[in-house]
Amino acid sequence: MGEMKEKLRSQYGDNKKIVDGDYDKALAVKCINGTFVGKKIENTLVYKGIPFVERQPKGDLRWKAPVECVSDDGVYEAYYNGKCAYGNENLEDGSLYYPSEACLYLNVWKADDASNEKKPVMVWIHGGAYEAGGTADLQFDLVNFLKENPEVIVVTIAYRLGVFGFFHLSHLSDGKDYPDAQNLGLMDQMMALKWVHENIAGFGGDPNNVTIWGESAGAGSVTLLPLIEGSHKYFKRVIAQSGSPSLSRSSKEAMECTNEIIDSLGCKSVADLKEIDAETLLEASAVLMFRSAPERDGKYLPLNLHEAYENGATKDIEFLQGCNKDEMYYFVSGFGAENFKMWFDSRKARGLDQLPDEEKELVESFCNDVDGESLERDIRIYDQIWFNAPVIRMSENQTKAGGKSYTYFFVAESSVPGLKSAHAIELSSVFNHPELAEGGGRPFDETFSKTMRKMWVQFAKTGNPSLSADISPDGEAKEWPLYDLQNKKVMVFDESNIRPEKESEMNIVDWQRTYFLTKYYCI
């Protein structure tokens, strides 16, 4: 942990304005809001800590919409990662991140090659349950990835989290002045995408060939962004790993969360809340435990997200999406079995216990057929609610509407006892960081991992992740079929055999006893 902490913290520093003209012109890129000078790391050009807003969201801009950049002729260092958004990992002593409300920065990674062609762009949005995470995570160092796949440019973006990015305020006495507070994290992402659209050509990227890409809350984000008015001009493809529109909440649920926090703080208005320091707000919000999320407010996001997909809101966007076989084991491992049980019981009381009797019977029937103790039942029903069923519903709706969806099911298992094919287990393979395998387990097979990366890149380049024999790492063609309503084929990422299978062969979703739960979103 000590070595990792030092590596993370070494990425931070203060990017200064360069006023003496002493900088490497070959590493400088002119953008709307300044000229930014990066660093060369091995064979990769890296630009860190570029602001994508004119003013950072602190002080009088707390809970306000991001402010668009204006023209700037200054020259600035882009050597260090920007401060990360306040998130629940900042509560721990010796946090790996340096948090700040001034957190809206992005990083650009590109291979240092002689190519003059505009490259496809992949914009990564990190996960963390909308409450944690950041661009400085060592997993998101793209040097290894670009060494192998120099034909794309990758951008990693930050956004406001938790109580700073998803906090319903309009129901308070002075809340009318904060109409966007419930979805500021998504608005930040949109502003970052606008910056990419307007500036990425200077780095050699093609602004008309952008793929937005995320995992967990990042995947939830990239499935919500296409539903925002005007967003489609900024990207044409989506890669969503273990996340969906179901990771969202209603206005009623959002207001309940706000009321819990303000009551604990003794506040009655936004004015009161603005007097509270960031650390105290963060501490108070820790009680939410994965209840922060974008809001289906009927203004920025539709009230019925799945219906919007079914009605064709995203049919012109190409999707690659999927989930892992044992998602919830990640949370059992992180919480511990006893704390996971407490968390599950709390969620169940708010959600499953409120279902009509006939629906409760369906859920109980599903759970009764799960082998193992009660914890296994809890794990499997939440695999269905949070991941499996929503991913398949997205594929169904996208296909019904005439759009394209390439769907996957990741089944490779960790060597760490009890982790199985858990949430986020694939990240070390996708980002080419075998040394960061989840839980300290063994890296997945090198050819298997390389094939997965190649498919992601091929999708970003062409809209089709299939690999011909000449570019497939094992020399064998990999044909990834589109999801269709008859065969429902998915690509199975088995460490020994990447192959297409019918969903029915893999039993990803229980169509009779869990699929209906998607109408309730993340209960």
C-alpha cells in the first residue's frame, strides 16, 4: 500500500502558468482555454490537469452548473493530475487522493508517433458508485494501453461526486436558485465532452469519432448521457462495463436522501448548507451508502429511462455493454459478509419488501432456487437487480428500436478466494495493468486480456468489435454477433475460450422472476 500511495501522490502538483516562454513547443497544444504543455512518458504524450471549465465549482459556485471555458492565450503546464472530487474514500486517514471542490479537470493520453491521420477518441468516465473514484487511479494510467494500441487517443475526465454532484435542493426554501444540483455530475461530464469536441483535434483526435466509455457508475453515466438533449453531437459510441440507467433514482428518493443529511446537520436551507465545510458535508453523506445517483427529474433526464431507449432515443448510437458473472462478490469482499448483510437488509426493506405480493413471490421463488446459504441468495438477487437484468433490458430495448448493441458476459474468475468473477475484476485486463489485478490475484491470461483490449479499440474505431484473423492476438478470427431478439447472442469472455453464446445458455437473466424488476430501477 505504501508504494501505491507514493505513486498516486506523485501524480499531484500545481500546474503553473508559463510566462517566460521556456517550454518544449513539441509538447504544447493550443486549446480554446489556453496552450497546454504535457510530458513524454516512454512513448506516450500525457497532458494532465487540464481544466474544462472557466471557474471551478467552489465558493459561490457550489451546487451550480459548470461554467463554460472562454478564450485564453496563456500557456500552462499540464504535468500533474488535478485535485480529485470529494468522495467517500476521502474519509479514510491517509487517503490515496487529494480532494477539493475545485476538481473539474481532464487528462489526455496519446501515442508519440508520426501519424497524421485523425485518431478515434475514447473518453473514460470512472466508476465509484457516484460517490468515489478519480482520474488519478493507477489503473487509469494509459501508457501500457497506448503502447499496444497507439491508433486511439484516450481522455479521462473527472466530475463532481456524491453530495456535491447529485444533491436535490430545489424543494428547500431557497432551492429554486439551485435547479441543477441533482444532476451536476452528469452536467460536468457533458461539459468535458464539449471541451473534447472543440479541442481534441489539436491533439490529433477526430472529434467526429468519439466513444464514451465507463465501468460501474461510469457505465451508468455513459448510458445516461445519450438521453440528454444535444449530447449526440459529442459522441457516436458507448462502451458500458457493469452499469446501466437502472443506477439512478427518482426525485422522491433524492429528496429523502437530502432530508436525511440536512436533518443530521441541523440545516434548513441551502444557505445553511453552504456554511458547512466540505469535509463535514462528506461525513454526513456517508450514511447514504450507494444511494447517491443521477436523478430522473423529467428535465435533464427522462422520467422513464428504459422507455426512452425502447422509443429510439439512442438508436443512432452504437453500444458495447455487458456485466460480470459474480458482480456482487466485489461488495461482499469489500464490506465483509456481516456488513454486506446489514447493507442488503437495509436495501431490501426500502425496495423488495415494498413489492406487491405476487412480485414478492416471484423474487422468493428465484431466491429459493439459489444453491447455498442466505448470503448467496442475497448476492444473486442483487446481481439480477443491479447488473444482469438491466444490461439485458438495454440490449433488448436498443435492438427493438433499430439500434445496435454488442453484449458480453465476463466469466473469468479471480484467483483470490471468494472473489470469483466480481465487479471490476476485468479492469486490470482492459487497461493492461496485470500488476493491479483485483485483490492482488494473479493476472488473467495475457492473450485473453490483449484480445479484450483489441475488441474495445476495434469497436471505438469502427463500431464493430469483431476481429479478423490478421489483427486477433491469437491469430484466429473472433466474430461478435449483434444482439438480436431471436437468438439473443452475447460474447462470453471465458479465459480459455472467448466465444458467442445464446443468453439462454448462460442464464444471465431470469426472464420470468427477475426481469420485471428493471421497471423499478435500482431498488
